[in-house]
Amino acid sequence: MIGIWCLTVWQQLGSPSKMRLVELGPGRGTLMADLLRGAAPFKPFMSGLDIHLVEVSKFLRLQQWEKLQCQGAQKITAGSTEIQQWGTSMPSAVQVHWHRSLDEVPDDLPTIYIAHEFLDALPVHQFQKTERGWCERLVDIASDDSPLHFRLVLAPGPTPASELLVDRRLDALPFDQKAVMKGLEVSPQAMATAGQLGRRVSASAGAALLIDYGRNRPYPASLQAIRQHKFCGLLEQPGRADLSAHVDFSAIRQGVTDLQAPATCHGPISQRQLLQSLGIEARLQSLLEHADAEQADMLQKGYLRLIGGGASATASVQGGSKQKGQKAQEEGVEPAEEGMGLTYQAMAITAESAPVPVAFEKQEQ
């Protein structure tokens, strides 16, 4: 479905003969592999396509190489394993390049950027409102009698992050919203990435599509730890658990506007609205026509997971002994959904002069 969105953007840009497709944080390469497979029948689009993957992990680069069925060119070595820096994805014959950062990706052609579950992995700063003003929450060594090695503490005074980020975010919020805030979470890297994408699409044409779980206002504290597909305490297993934070899409928009580039943010809209606008129901019905009972059941469950949403508890932000969802609600984190349709939000970034991307028209009206 994301491939369809890319095709519509390509058409809105006038169907350029050459175009880059960039994915930030491609994981195992599943999204890009599905995109290339789905877009394969559209020869004019595929013939001028150049793929660039922004990935720092050598292990994941190798998985992406295999998922995209690449055949080789230049190599780098990770231990005893050789990992490609660029190659050709077969059978589409599209060239794929790997980069450690967005800065390394050329920006001299029209480009579509995709960031799916990328922003949530970027670092955050957390601040708490106290009698002394806004204080940053920091990690400290725990006491000898603690079962954990680390603990969270409040900074005794201003920190560089509090000086740079708190007023910047609060000044951009409505008065009634910031008046009741007791906590604030900010990801300056996410805001900077959004600004960089805004600058790129306004300078060389293109669009960016950002999809992540989040909302259109700040979180007091949403950082959480996940290990082996289960939530755990934030400081219980440092180095072994994955950390992620919900995305504040109002901060993403601010990252673009603060740069003062001629770029526009569209959305956020729910993933449900995005996929329904792209025709996911028609795609499901087409697949069901050729599916047996077991396949049909899997297809319908997958469809509901992508567009569904029902109240459910989420994990504790701190991973304490309270019931799931209780601490999270106290910290201002909305319950997760039984499905990704409402929990996941989508935002597009385009040049100010570009047409509104498909799926975002209703939000603009």
C-alpha cells in the first residue's frame, strides 16, 4: 500500500524519469521488499528508481541485503561477514545503496522519503515541572540496596537540554495546553530530522511519509522498554531491551516550521485513514478471491490489525508493579490499541508548492 502512495506522489511530481526512494531505519527490509514487489508492474516508475537505505547496523544491513535479494558490488566487513554497501535488487534490477545517516544521501533528484517506525527509536529528553521550574530527568547510579543498577533523578539545576528545549517547545503550544502540563518529553533528533526532510523536499522536489505510533500533542513521559516482545521496566535490563517513545507529531511539524524552509506538513492522520484512502479494502477482497479458508483467516486478521482499534492497556512507562496501563495513564500516555489503525499516525511533508498528497486531502479541508 505504501508503494501505491509513492506512485501517486511520483505522478503528482510529473512522473520524473529519475527518482530516489529513501527509507530511514528499514529494519529487516520487509517494507521495501514489499514495495518493490508491488510496484514492479509499473515499468516507467521502476525504470528510473534508485533506492537508498539509511541504516547504521551492519547486522541489519545484511538482513536487508538478503531480503531485497541483492547481488553484489562493494563490500565492507563485519567480523567474519562481508556486508554490501551497494548492490542490485533482483529481479527488479533496481540499485540499492546503504548510508549511515541522511546527510550521506544525495539530494539532487526528486526523492520520496519513508520513515516507518523510525522516529520512535530516536533519543528523548524528559522534563518535570517542579517548584524550582522545569527540571530534566536524568539517569543516576542506584543506591546499594536497590535491585536495579540505575535510577531516575531530577537535575539539581538547569541543564543544556532544559535551556535549549523546554521554552522552545512550550512557546509553540496553546496556552491552555501548556498551563496544565506537569511533564514534557522532547526528541530534538526527531525534530531535526523533520526539518532536514522539509529542506530536502523543498529544494529538490519530492515528499516524505512518516508513520509511527503517537499523537498530535506532547507526551509527559512515554519512553518504554521492550524485551522479547514484552514490556519491562525502563531501567531493569539496560543494553538488553529496546527503548522507544511515542511520537509527538506537533513537534515534528515544529521541526519543519522552525527551519523556515518552504515546506508544508500534512496530517497527522490515522493509519486507518491512510490505508483506506489507498484502497486496502479492494486489495483485501482481491486477495480473498484466490485464498483458501486458512489464508482468508490470516488475511482478515492482518487487515484488522492494520486498520483496527479498540481500547487496551499499555505498559507502564516505568515498568513498576502496577497493573499495565495504570502508570501509563498517570503519565499521560494513551492506551495502546488492539490493532494499529488508530494508534499509528501518518504525516506527510512536501514543498509548499506541491499538491496535497493522496490520503491527506480530507485532513486539509
